[in-house]
Amino acid sequence: MLRVYPDTGRLLVEHVHVVKKHVKENPQRRVKGGIAEQEATINRSNVMLVCPSCNQPTRVAHSLKAM
């Protein structure tokens, strides 16, 4: 995981949602023009924890108990 955006509920995960972006050439910043690939954010509901012992994705439940 690269970055978490808690206010929008989205995450930036490496090599998961790669999009193509058109980049304009800028010689002052030494940026070469063309089509570049970069990661895009995904919703937090599409992320699962991985079990450290068996390397399988596991589901996690959340519950609130009234007192």
C-alpha cells in the first residue's frame, strides 16, 4: 500500500489499478511527453487483509454491541 486517503475512503495500492495518463512535454522540468502509466485509487471496500500464515485473503467482520 502506498497511501491512504481517510476522508474519501480510498487507497493507493501499488500495481493494482494502473491507468494511462497523457503527459505534455515540459523541457524546463525535464519531463518527456507521451503516455505514462500511474496508479489510481481504489475504494477501501475492495481491499482484503492477507493471512500471514497461509497467504490467503481473509474476510473481516465489524460489529457494534449495544450496552
